[in-house]
Amino acid sequence: MRPMTKLTAIPVAFALLIPGMLVAQAPHTPADGDIVVQRDCLVSLIDEVEVPAEETGVLKKLPVELGDYVKLGGLVAQIDDTVPKKQYEIAELKLNKASEQATNEVDIKYAAKAAEVSQAEYEQMMGANSNVRGAIAEITLRKAKLQWEKAILQAEQAAMNFKVAGMTAAEAKAEMEAAQIVIDRCSIESPIEGIVLEKIRHEGEWVRPGEPLVKIVGLKRLKVEGSLDADQYSPNMVIGKPATIVAQTHSGQVSLKGTVVFARPEINSQGTFDFTVEVENRPERDSWALIPGERAKVTIHSSQPSTMRTTFTGFPR
């Protein structure tokens, strides 16, 4: 056999590469009943939040940098909590004192015994006076009776003080819980899992409730928005249907699965209605498969069952 020359090897090699190229570039093949959206659809964010301050004070710490990945509930900022911590300590001391008073029945027991003794003294004097008329002066009897009544009132006061001590303990506990809430609100946590996109405030600055501190975006869930011709399709044909999203990115073609989570029940002036597909993104190498701002092709599998539980009427199916 004649050896293969460079000139003959080139066409052969090119022919061998063609099938692989065709496979790599082959688009998603729609099935019967699929709706292929002709216009490119826009990929955008679902989870995008400017995390606000919840208390007034000095921003003591901002332990995140641009590009940092934060988990749900991760610390992104710390406001000075010196004052609420002291308030917590004061409330705790008040609680301990009130709890001790609310569990100590010594005053109640003593007041009850004192009332018994005063009653016995008065009854003894009355008995002596009944045996020998005038043995005990009238003024002495009145003083003895007053002492007995005083002892009874002191017993009632001791019981009331015991009850108030329990209420004071409950009040101190509520003050502790309120101080703890403020302390917790000074620690700002991320409400989503995502990437720090912007540091709006800096350490040492004075912040107030509602002022944004950092901006975080989540890339695990994305939405793809497009529109369909209302002459051919209706919103209830696509709502809840599974969909395939295909995008051409810098790393090649990406295909992801999603669901049509919304279809606007109104037709715009162009004769179309808007829809939204929610897609679960996936990490690839040091990035994500799909990036907000990219354009994608959407195929809605309208022949497959819907995953939504309600219709446009608002009544359960």
C-alpha cells in the first residue's frame, strides 16, 4: 500500500472531524407538541437583594469582599452591639433578683405566724376580761385587736409582694428577650445564598435601619423571559410546562431544564404575551453554566403534564 502523503491526509482528517463537529453543534431536537420560541429569550436573576441594616449604630465589621460566596444565614455585617449587651446583663440581674423573691415564701410564712400570735393574744385578753370584768383595760384590748388586724394585713401584703415578684421576674425576662433581639439584629445575615456583588457601606460608618449594606445575587436559580404569539398559543397552554433552555456561551453550548412558572394572562400591543421559565443553574469549572444577561433558546414541552396546581381562575384543579 502506498504511504499516505500530507496532501491526502488532510481531507481524511477533516472527514473524521466532521461527525464530531456535527454532534457537538447539534441543536435540541423538538418533539411533537413542543413549542419552539422563535425569539431569543433573556436570562436574568431571581435572587437579588441589597441586605439592609436592621439597627442604628456604627458598622463595626464587614467581613465580606467582592466576589465572596456567602451561604444562607452567613454573617455579612456586624453593627456595634455594646449597648444592647449591657441592657441584656441588667435585665438578667433583675430577673435573678425577682426570681429569688418570687420563690422565697419566708415573708408569707412569717406574716401568717405573726397573725396567729396576735390573734391568740387578743383572744387571751378577751377571755381574761370575761372572767374578771375590767381586768384588762379597754384601750389595751383595742390595741391588741389592732395588732391582730395589722398582722392579717401584713400577711396579705406579703402574698401580694410574692405575686408582684413573679410579675417582675416575667418583666425582666421580657426585657432580656428584647435585648437579645436587638443583639441578633446587630448581626446582619445573608437572606440568600449567593455572591457579593457590591459593598455599599464601609466599616466605621454610621448606619440606620433600612440602609443597604451589601448587594448579593444568587446564581443557583435563574429566570428566562420571553414572549409567544397570542394568535397561536395561549397562557394556559404553557403555564407549569417543562422547558428546555439552550444557550451558546463562551465555553460552548449549554442545555438546562426548567419550568414555565408564569405566563402573563394579557396580550400586549404586539399581539404577544410574556412568559417566565425558572431554571436550576449548575456550576461548571470555576463559573456557572448560565450567566444573567445571556440570550437563550427556549423549547416548551406543552404536551407534557403541567406541574402547576392552580389555573388562572385561582381555583385548585
